[in-house]
Amino acid sequence: MKLGVWVSNTKSRRDKLTQEQLAAVAAELNGRPRKTLGWETPAERLHKLLAA
């Protein structure tokens, strides 16, 4: 099962995660390249937008 699907699947799962675990999930998801972003990661694209 994909990480994002597992986390967003039920509210009870999110409620059981600590802030550190949620931050790790966010970092994992934002570090994955996306085809829609030309295989850049969301973090890379955000960095480009903020640097412009």
C-alpha cells in the first residue's frame, strides 16, 4: 500500500501518529519525484518558485 494512501485512508490512523511521524511522512511524500512536475520533487519545485 502506498504511504500517502495509508496515512490518508482513515482519520484514526492520523490521530495515532506523533508530530515527528507526520513530519517524516510529509518529508517522504515531498521528496518523491512527480511526473506532473517534470520529475522534480515538490520540494525542488517549491524551492525554485520561492527563489524566483
